[in-house]
Amino acid sequence: MNMLLTVILLLLVLSMLIWGIISKSRIYQFPFLVGAITFSFILPQLPALVNDRFLPEDAYAKTIFFTILCVAMCWLGWSPKAKPLSFFKHDFDEKRLLIVALLFSLCGAFFYYKLSRLPGEMIVGVQMSGASVMYLFFGRFLTYGLAIAVICLANRLSWMALVVICFDLVFYMDRLVVTGKRGEALELLIIFALAFYFYRGWVIPRFLILAGIVLGTLLMTSMSDYRQITRANSGPVWQDIMQIDVSANFANAMRDGGGHEMQNAIYRIYNTEHMMEFDYGKFHWNRLVFNYVPAQLLGDRLKSSLMFSMPALARDYQPFTGTTETGMADAFQSFWYFGALKFLLLSYLMCRLWKSANSGAMAARFVYILSIIPAMHAISHQTDWVVMIWPHMLIFVVPAFIYARIPAARIGLVFDRTNSDTQYMASASN
């Protein structure tokens, strides 16, 4: 049964990848990206677990069955009948957008700089807390500034946009090199790729996408070695990094397991079903409180009082620091096998965002660009990643867009939503 379910999961993932490759635009859509991260992150961990005699009886089979359900829901929720979201239909002034991008970038750069000055053992491969969490929270502004500037540049050549982009990349690349964050590196690629797809129709060649998936799968198993080097030295030591044996690490991963994430998921799902104690979605409220209620200002006691109590972990379950439990684990913890519906809902919301972005709405394009990577990490990490960034955008980006929005009868250059290419046009004068 273990092998049969593993083969079914493999065939499902390969089907999603083939579905994406046969059409150019699908490589930027949620089902294909879910297939890519499942292929590169989840599947390499399974060969070492499929016949593991130390796992609880039937625990592997139940976890893979639930994983199949979750991955299938990511595909099923991508409905061709989904409609664009009407509240994204606004026009924006380019100059004001670039002012917003510059202000976001300057603010975010300050916090990225502060974050980069912390010792490596505080920010690489660990659960961050205290000042590092605050720096990362406001450092997100740099990503907002970069995304807005790239969107403006993709729509029309602008020296101001180029200056903002070059400024942002200095800080962005420093963070990527020090921490080795795969998600942030992929997000940087997606910002440029999707912006130029939406406004110029450019698409990354599909053979490069396939090569990237294969290369990413190979490099995935060596990221722990990279992070150990950067954590020990508070930065990369290229001589040591060049000594990492990528092929040996991949071979060892296929034999012994490429990570602890699926093992964590197996134990978490097994213990949840054994105890039959669920949080019914309280997990997401607790994560919102954790991320948006500052203990430094309001105190730990008040912050803790706002959180719901959660089902206790099994005594023999101790996940390794720096590893995840996968989104399947928290979905199962919330609603048993019905937790797969979390992925159905997420896919449907991302589909409506995609439709809105393709209708020409600049705000929808911005949101989709910065949501798609956290959304696909619902499989590999937690289902709350994308849910956490939307309140952040609501608090900080919406006021900025209100400032840059063009009233109906005002002069200026606006984003034309009449076609998918989005040209600039002059509006009536004030």
C-alpha cells in the first residue's frame, strides 16, 4: 500500500507539471508551482520513509493519502470559471507609485541592514524572535518597493524605477546570500518574471523551467550545509561552499531521507488521528496574534491571553529546530481529512487573483506576484504563510495605493486596464 500511494502521488505531481508545461502561461499558475515544489521538496524525502520499519503502523500510508488529497485540491480549486475580483479595478499615477516604491525601499532597506548586522546564529536556520522578527516584519517594505518599481519598469521604461530596483537589489541579494532562503530567491525571480509577463507578455522558456526544477531538486539537499557555513561565519565563505558535495548529498538524501519535514508530518498526522483532538482553525488566529501583536509593547502576558489553547503535542514528538511540519500537518490538525479543503479554498482565491491580474488590474498583479510563492509553500511549510502576508499588505500597502490612486477626472498617466498588455494613456486634465 505504501508503494502504491507513493506512485499515485508521483503520477499526480507529474501530471500537474505536464499540465503546466504544455501552455506557456500555466508555468506561473498555482497548480504548476504546487507540482514543482512537491516534486523538488516532498518527493525526494519519500524513498527513505516508504519502508521505514520504525514509523507507526499505517502512518506513512495515511500521510501520503492525505498529501494526495491536498495536492489534488490545489489543482481542483483552479477553476476556469472563476471571475476577477472587482475591488482591484483602480488606476494609479506612475509618479506617485514610484514615490511609494522609493519610500518603501528606504524604510525596508534600513531594517534589512539592521537584520544583516545580527550574528548568523540568530537568523540562519533557527526560529527567530525578538528584534530579528521586528526587523524582518518591516524589512518586507523593501520587497513592496521592489515589486512596485519592477511593475512600473515592465509597463514603461523609467530611470527612476531602475534606480529604485538597483538600490533594492543590493540589500535583497545580501540577505539571500547570508541566509540562503530558497523561498525569497524564488520570490525575487517571480517578481521580475510575472511583471514582464503581465505587461510585455514575456515568458521564461519552458526548458529553462524544467532545468530549474531539476537543479533546484539537486541543490535542495545541500542547503543545510550552506546554512551551516553562513551561520558559523555570519556570512558565506566561498571556499567552504565550493567544497559542498551536491551529488553525494542528493544520493544520501534518496537513501536516508532528504529532510525531516515529511517525517514530522507523518508523526504529527498519526498523533492527531490517534488523539482525535483538533484546533478547528484556531491555529490561524494564533499565528495572526503571534505576527501582529508586539509583545515588546503590550507584554507577553496580554499577547498570550489573546491566543487559543491548542492540542498538546505527543510527548515523543520533538521536531528538529529549523524544520517544518508541512502544510498537510496543520491542515490535518485543524479539520482531520477535511483539512484538505484549506488547499481547495486557497487555490480558488489564487485563481481569482490570477483572473484579476490578467484583466489588467495593477493592484491585483502586485498582490498575485507577492502571494504566489507563499501560497505554494502551503504544501512544504504551513498553510498560513499567504494568510499572514495579506493583513500586512492591508495595513501598509492599501494606504499607499490610496495615495497613488487616480480619481476619475484627474490629469495624469494611468494604467490602462482595457487590455492585458497595459499601455499608458493620458487622462483628463485638472
